[in-house]
Amino acid sequence: MEKKKMKLWKKFLLVFIIILLVLAVVVLWRFSILTKINEKYYLNNNKSNLYYYSKTDTTIMEFYKKDGIIKENIKQANGNGDITIWKNYNTGESLIFYNSTKLYTDNNYRIY
């Protein structure tokens, strides 16, 4: 009877160690993926000039970045909505245009 309890205890310990090893491998794998994504983000974020264009069935998006100033245009394909976001990261100022409405924010994020 005593031998069976030891065998069961050893099997439980072996299963527990295997589960811990699998979890460790998954965590390390995901950590390496996130590290690569973070490196690519900083590599692209530090570029002084950047242009991105995307078109789907419903929206058209253009993104410009130069020397800390970004401009993003988002348009609906059917022409009903149009939004433009302009932001200067050096001063904290930003402008938002939605159709004919204009909003201005300063570095304290107050909307005027």
C-alpha cells in the first residue's frame, strides 16, 4: 500500500513539473514575440518621415509623420464622413476637423 502512494505522489509531481515547464515555454515564447514587436515599434516611431495609406471597402486612411508632427485623414468611401487629425508632439497642440467642425486642444488636453 505504501509503494502505491509513493508512485501516485511521484506521478503527480511529474505532471506538475511538466505543466510548469509548458507554461514557462509559453511565457518565454510570448515574451520574445512582444519584445520583437516593441523593437519594431521603436524603430518605426523614431523615423522622422513616415507615410501610410490604407483602403478598405468602407474607409480610406492616410497617415503622415514628419519631425514630430502627424496628420491623419480618415474618409468614408461613400463620402459621408471625413475626419482629419493634426498633432504637434513638440508643442502638444492638436487640431481635429470633422466635416466642417473644428476642435483645438493644447498640451493640457483642453478642447476649445
